[in-house]
Amino acid sequence: MGQIEDLVKRFNEQDILFKEFEIESLVKALQNHIRFCDTLSIEDKIKALSFIYDKCDYILNSIASLMNYQLEYEPNDDEIWDFVEQEKKRIDISSDDLSQYEYLITDDDGYFDESTLYESVIGPMREKYKEKNKDASEWCDKIENIQTNIYIKISEEKEKQVFLSEVFKSDHRTVITTIDECLVNCNKATLKSKLSCLLRGKKGNDVAIVIKALEKAGYIITDTKTLHKIFKDEFGVIGEYNAIRNGIRLIEGYEKTNNEKGKHLFEKMEIVIKELKQ
């Protein structure tokens, strides 16, 4: 990150007319470094973004030092009372549109204590301080906005880190998405060729017969719904999952109760099992 230090040094050496250009160079450099962080692993990204976050502090402190600007303006008691007296002269007490701090300033009954008054005027005083130091304020705002976004990014990456830590600790299954992942105990290339002939353009009961045949032969390790999705992608199966599920229920019903409705499907299944095992 030597580039950042070089840019800050150059900023310090320029007169006021050229400092805006140097700030834009700093902003661009920071944004380029942040984009590079997106290519890193989560752990490295957090470290790199934290490094850039600290560099923003370095830039802000450099600007503040050079421009004699307070990043967190804290007026002293004398400044506060001078501000109050000036505002009293400015404010029209007959106005119906007074802000909270203007109302407090013009209260002559002493209803509000000094601490309440102080709290109410700090915000307006800081705004006036920023207006008075417009250049330094705007430059620091640009860097602080980047720093805020970095903070958000770091928080998001840490959330991802926690999530992945939980995932890696668990023994949760990995979702099967390809035919090769769900086939076992077989020559996959040969079986896929047979399945292509059996399934291309088929639907409903025809697909149910093949799924049950694969199950009986011990060639699959996933559920029917997942197989339906895979078969659609791999073999051009058509039709709805519910129609396939209904065919499977008919076959299973015949196996359990000899229900005649599933007999012809069961018989076709046994033929397919033989074909798959050849």
C-alpha cells in the first residue's frame, strides 16, 4: 500500500488548488484496492479490508493535521456560549417554526438545564464548523464514506465466515445435481447410455418404471424428486413430478398388496431391471 503513502505525501506538498485532484486520486486508489479484495478468500478479504480501513484513518489524520481541521469537533464552553449569544440575536422568537435547539436557546425561563442546552447546540455548531472548513470537511467525508463501506463489508464477510464455520462443522448432505453423482455400483458411462434410450422424451409411468428399476438394482442413492430434476436436464424427460410419483405409488402398491392397478407397471419394471444389468 505504498501507493497510499505516496499519494498522501503528494497531497501534503500541493497547494490548495491541486489538493482536490489528489483527493480524487486517493479515493480511486482505495476503491481499486477494495475491488481487489473481492478476489480473495473470506479470511484474507477480512484482513485486507481491515488493513485498508486503518489506512483510511491514516489519510484522515493527515488531512486533519495539514488543514488544522478537527475530525470530531468538540467546542469548549466559551465557544458554546458565544454561539448561544450569537444565535439569540439571530433567532426570531415570534416565529412558529423554531427548531428544538432554537427553542432552547431562546428560553428565558430557565426551564432547561445547561447540559440539555449543550447537547442541543453541539450538532448545529458542528455543522457550522464544517461549513467554515468546507474543503477539509468534504475531503474527509469522502474518505469516511469509504471507511464506512469497508466496515459494512467486513461485517458482511464475518457473517459469511460464521455461516461457513457452521456448515463445515455439520455433517449435512451435499445436494446432488448431476447423474454421475447419484449413480453407484455400476459402469456409469454404460448405464447412462441405456438410460438415455429408456428416458428420452418419456414422462409419467414410463419414468416411474425406470426409477424403481434403478432403485431395485441398487444403482441410485437419491430421492425421486431430485432424480426428476436430473432426468429433465440429462435425458430430456418431460411431464410433471406428480405423475411420476403416482406411477411409483402404483408399483409400490402392487408390491405390498398385489393391487392390480400396478401389476403391468411392476412387470415392465422387472424387464427394465434386466436391461440395466445386462
